[in-house]
Amino acid sequence: MKVSEAISSRMTVRQFLDRPVPKDLIVEILEAAKRAPSGGNLQPWTVHVLTGDPLKALIDDIDVKLKAGVIEEPEYNVYPPDLVDPYRSRRRVLGQALYDLIGVPREDLPGKLKQLSRNFRFFDAPVGLFFVLHRQMEIGQYADVGMFMENIMLLAREHGLDTCPQEAWARWPQTLKEHLSLKDEEMLFCGMAIGYRDEDAVINRLVSEREEFEKFVTLHGF
């Protein structure tokens, strides 16, 4: 698969098949992904990979806490407060398109929360990844981690896998600290589901829009 094909076929998958992903394949992807650019060669990423019993234990723990109404405080803003346009509109349009696709009415708050909670089951993916940074790291290193994650997502496509990057996991810093045995100086950034796409799932028909070239590119000197 060409890089361009991996980019064009990558999507955020929200329903996976109950099909195991071999350990060797996960190791191969992560080993190759580490060649991502890294300012000063800091390589600020740390990855925790969960499957099997450890994954189930985390999912079950979160499920109990959700039912009990437990809320944890995220350690960073996933989205900026008071998001301005066009960013606010893009987020709203995508969210409504997702709920329309799966038949959740605009006023159905319980239905929306139910779909949100699917994040915390990794959308039934057999493998979950968590990305952790040292608390000393700043915005430049967050960019490095993002490029590392993109490598993982594109390599996954090369191997017939799909992914779902999940900043939603930032909602559970204390629970994840316990399950991953994180040190005090470590901070959870986000999660990522990885597995085989359920081609029959309606929700996987969602395709997010991208702006026209002229709206996000300014050419100088050409």
C-alpha cells in the first residue's frame, strides 16, 4: 500500500470486529512508528498496550464508575474553552452527522451519552493503546506524539488494520494511573483503539469533511 493510499483510507473507526490482533503485528507497527520526527530527538512518547484480561479489567472498572456517576477531572482541555468558528461549527456538524447516521435525535441526551460511553470500550477493538508523556513536556512534544500516533495509524492501514484515536480517555486520568501504574511525573495524553474494521457497521460509514485547498493554504512565491 502506498503512503497516499494509507492516508486516504484512514478513518476513525467506531466499531471493530471481535478478531484478535497478533502481538507480533502490534510490535512491528510500534517498532516502525518510532521513526517519527522528534524535536531534539526527545522521543517523548511512552505507550501502554492492553489486550485480554488487562483490557477487560479496565473496561469493567470504567463501566462500574459510569453507572455510579463517577466523574474525574481531565488534566488538560481536549478542546479549547469557548471554541470559535470555523472550528466550533466543524465540530458541531461532525457530531450531528454521527448521531443522524446512527439514528440518535438531537434532543436524545441519553442516546448521545450512550454512544460517548462506547469510547470506553474501545468500540470493541481487541487492543487499546495509551500514550503517556512526562509532565515536563510542552506543546512541541505534544506535536511529536501526534506525529508518532499518525505513523501508527498509517502503518495499521498498511497491515489491514484500522484505528480510532481517542482523546476521550483524558476524562479518566486517575483510573488510568492505577491500571497502567503510572508515576506521578507521568501524564496520560490519549488512547487509541486498534483492530479490524466492522465493514457492516453503519457508524463506520461516517466520513468527515475536509476544507477546500484554498481555504487552508496560502502559497508564497509560486
